[in-house]
Amino acid sequence: MSLKKIITISAVAIISVLLIYGFILISRIFGANTKFEEKELYVYVPTGATYTDVKKILEPYVKNFDNFELVAEKRSYPENVKSGRFLLKKDMNNIDLVRAMRSNIPVKLVFNNQERLENFAGRIGAEIEADSISLLKAIKDPAFLAENGFNEENVFAMFIPNTYEIYWNTSAEKFRDKMIKEYHNFWTEERIAKAKAQGLTPVQATILASIVHKESVKKDERPRIAGVYLNRLRLEMPLQADPTVIYALKLRDNNFEQVIKRVFYNDLVMRSPYNTYVNKGLPPGPIAMPDITALEAVINPEKNDFIYFCASVERFGYHEFASTLAEHNVNAKKYSDWIASQGVTR
């Protein structure tokens, strides 16, 4: 065999080996390397996690970890682990996986209708890394409260219900600080001036809005209800708001899961700072997280001369309003007779 032929055969062999090796390398790098059936899923890397921790987190989802590590090491991922929430998609290759583990995806937090701070902290603690205990500790921090003009009873007024984007690994303190920033963003100079025109501070407006929120789910009726309560405050009448009594009952029983549909006379004389039948003025804090329409209703109330209202039996969900006690008593009897006919005992 001639030398030329030997060289040609050798060259072909070397090229073939290189092609095979290249194909294997490309397959290791660019081949699909996931082993989950879902279209996509999220993995969570806690604060302070090491590369060893990440490997344990990813192990259930990565088909060939040696191939993943090959790319991860080439891209210096083991030295640059990030904490957070990361999106993995089915059939990602190793480059995509490493890239995904560097892209912290925020959580969309939607909150409303929370009745008290403890429930709210539990709700948030289920969505981000910070747990409810650390959230409560950060929110109730005496220095934070003093700096922002709150106390433990009214700090719940700080939270404006909305949709927020928060990184999963946000600390309790950073979450709290974001919420106070959103609070100040909401309470513009214009809104503060409107609240002041009603004789209220932003915190007081929020407390009253929480009562309005609980009184009616009908957003178009809330400005009228707000007007009634503001009339009572100006007349130095007790607010006599049933939702505050219901809140006091739940607080007394330490049970905010119970459903109370009817308030009785014995409830109205219960001793509690939240009972607006026995205490004049506003309760010490919100009885719920009012939504934006309730807040706007309080600072933009309907101007009326109504002093009383009760649930309507003709327009369910709405109320009947009255300027005199005699008118109110007629409306109240209609409702009392109807509720008795329904057999509602609590």
C-alpha cells in the first residue's frame, strides 16, 4: 500500500473519529435533557443555597446530570448560583437549563379580602420564601411602625390590594418596604387632601373603608354607605356597624373561619374596642383589607342626609336608607321578619 493511500485512510479515520466525538459532544450539550412530562414547571432555590443544593433540587428533573454539569462548569454556574424561582420547560437542552437557572422569575401576588394581618401574612408566606412569622416580625417592628406612623393595631391599613410582582426570594423586610412604598404611591397629595376634607387621615380613611367594604359588595352603593357613616361621625353618633361586631366576635373566639350571618342584641353590648355600638368613633384598626373602590368611596362619598340603613329584602345585596329613625324602623322590621322566615340563627 502506497504512503499516499495510508495517509488518506488515516486522515479519513481521524476525521471520522472527530466527527463522531463532535456529534457526541453536540448531543451532550444541545440534546434535550429533561425528564418531566409537564410542559413547564418552577423550581425554587433558597437563599444561601450552594451548587450541591441546586443539584439535589434539579436531580428529579434532569435526565443526565453529567451532561448538565459539563455545560454548567464551562459557564461558571457552580460559582455563581442564584436563589429564586426558575422556570424549566420540557426538552430544554443543557445550555437552556443553565440559562434558566440564572433567570429569577417574579411571583405575581394578588391579595384582597384578608380580614386581619395574621391571615395576610400566612397568605403571603405561602407565596414567597419569607414565612408568616418573619413577615409579622418585620411588619410589627417597633422602629418601622414609629417611622411610618402606625401601631400594631392599624398597620394593616398599609396594604393596598392589587397585583404585584415580587421575587420569590424577597426577604420579609424587603417585602414590607415594598408595601410601604406602594402605600405612599397610592396616598397621593390629592387623595390625602380628599381624606382630610372628610376629617380623616389616610389610616382613618382605610379603617372606615374596611367597614364600608364589609357592609356591601355592591360597588355602586359604597359611596352612599360611606356618606352615612361620615354623617354619623360628624354627629358624634356611634357608627353602629354590624361588621365591626362580627369582627369582635371572631377576635374574641380567635376563629376567623366562622361564618356569622346574624348579629343579636347580646352581641351588640359585648365589650370590645371594635364594637362600634358601645364605642363612638372608629375602631382601632381595619376589620378587613378594603379594596380600592371602598377606599375611593370614603374619600369621594355621596353627599346625603341619611343616618340609617339596613339590608333590603327587595333588592338583595343592596340596602334601604333612611333619614329618620321612624323610617328606619319600618325598613328594619321588614328585614327582621324576612330573616326570621329564613330560619337563620347565626
